[in-house]
Amino acid sequence: MSLLLAAEEPPRVIRQQFEFRFTGNAVEYFGIWIVNLFLSIITLGIYSAWAKVRKKRYFYGHTWVADCNFEYHGNPVAILKGRIIAVLALGIYSGAGYYSPKLAQVILLLLVILAPWLIVRSMAFNAVNSSYRQIRFHFKAGYQEALRAIWPFTLVVFAAFFMPEIEPEQPRMLDTDEWLLLFAPTVIVLCIYPYVMGAIKRLHISHSAYGAAAMTFSASIGDFYRVYITAWCIAAAGILVLGLTIFFLVLIPIVGWLAIPFVYILFGAMFMGYLRAQITNLTFNSTVLAGRVKFISSLSARRLGKLYFVNLLAITASFGLLIPWAVVRVARYRAQALMLESTVDFDGFVSQIGQQVSATGEEMGEFFDVDLSL
């Protein structure tokens, strides 16, 4: 009887939790940052590709979880190729806009049509060049999947075709219909932005894998709309308060004028702190690896906003020299607020993935020879 009862008992669920941590420091990173900046300037931006690799290798290598760190394997030449493509595209668009705004809009539409391919290629490159415990990440999606994520941006381009042309040499008063057309692209962007951001996150995570272990993403587009709408409501209220505050500060000689940039920085930092904390928490808390490993993100909007505020003040006061210090502070806090939870033995889980990868082999063909992300 006792044997029968024992057989009917459900298997015990193992629950392991591991905290992320960032071990980098501002002094070390300052040495990397200042050399990257200097060489990027004297090479007219060419070295920026190598600078990106050095930075990512430093931050990946100093990000730890379960007693192991991440690694970045990106090729600077591949990144340089991508940046050359990006600069050429921007140059063609800007040159066309100088001669004909309508031609520039046609080129912009073509770039939007190409964008899904660029997004897929960029995500694939960054995934396959990232690893943890010598197992690489992967991203596999096609043009159509990416197009479904960003297609609303084509509405912005089409709306721009109908915008009224204003000649600087011959200014004129716009009628009501023209004013509506003038602001139509901005209104469309506000309406579609949460959809596109949510769809891109879903595309990125749901088509990613760690070795042979696929990731799933449970957040809905409505979740992203709730975050952005709340953020915009906070921004609207903040702008009202900001405007009144600046109005009264202007009335105070000298001190009031000096305080205005301080108020701007405070408002911007708190707004970005809220938005980034909420989006990061939503993204990580909706991600599960192979149905067994999930992420727990607990970023505080208030604390992140304070962090941004102090960082912006420090960067401004130091004429940019404290950028490394600010970046390290944010990286350390983001790691502290992130945790990995596994419902199976995590070491055994990773070992099993490693065996599967060894059996199938890593595919790293020429598809990954260009990085089109900036």
C-alpha cells in the first residue's frame, strides 16, 4: 500500500534561482572608452566597428549568472560593412531630399521595404555571436515575419506623401486640412509605435534559441500599449507641470534661468526611467527558455529614474568624461534587478543543450558576415 502511494506522489519540482551580476568598474571601462573615442575620431569613424566589439566583449565578459559569464564573438569587419551600408543609405536619402522631397519619400519607402531583411540579418548576427558556457544563441526568422512586425511604418511614409509643401522663400498660411495633413505622420507614429515595439520584441524572442532550446514570449501587444499609454499620460501631466515650473523660474533672475536645464533633465530622466523599467520588466518576465527557465526582472522605475538623473548631471558637469561611470552604474543596477529561475537542475539542463549542439553542429555560414545594427 505504501509503495502504491509513493508511486502516485507527483515528482518534486526543483526550483533554482540565480542572480545576475555585473563585475565591471568605471576605471577599467574608462580606459577602453577613451581609446575607442580617440581612435574613432582620428579614423573618421572607421574604428567605431572595433570599438563596438571591444565594448560588447567587456560588458558581456563582466555579466555573470550561475558562476559563468557571457561572451561576444562579433567580427569588427562585419560590423564595418554594415555601417558602410547604413551610411550609404542615409547619404542617398539625404541627397535625394536636397533635390526633391518627394524623391526622398520614395527612397524612404524603399528603405522601409528593405528594413525587414535588415532587422532579421542584424538579429541573427548578434545572436550567433553571443554565447554562454560556450553555447551560442541563434535567431531564425524570415522576411515575412519581420514585415508583419514593422508594416505600420509604411503608413507614416504614405502619409508623408500628402503633406503640404512649404517653401521657405514664400511662406504662406496653411488651411485646416493642410494642418491636419502636416501632423498626420506624428499622430500615426504615436498610434503605431507601441505595436511595432511589441511586435519586434515578440519577433526577436520567439524566434531565438539558446543552442537547441527555443524561447517563448507571452506578452501581448496590448501589454505594450498599456505601458506606452501610461507613459504618455505621465509625460502629458509632466509637461504641464514642467511648463508651469519653467514659467515661474523665468520670473526669478539668473537663478531661475540656471534652474531650467536642471528641471528638463529631471523630467526627462524620470520619464525614461519609468518607460525603460516597465518595458524591460515586461520583456524579461514574459520570456521562457524551453519551458523550464524563466527570467525575473524587478527594475524600479523610481530608482532607474534617479540613476539617469544623477548620470545626466554628472555627464553634463564633466563635459562627457563621466560617461563610462554612468554606463557602468546602469549596467550594474540592471544586472542586480535580473534573476534566472529554473524548474530543473540548471547545470544538467545546460549540459544537455551542449550535447545536442555537439550532435547537430553550429551553423555559422556567410549569412552572418554582416552586422547591420548600429
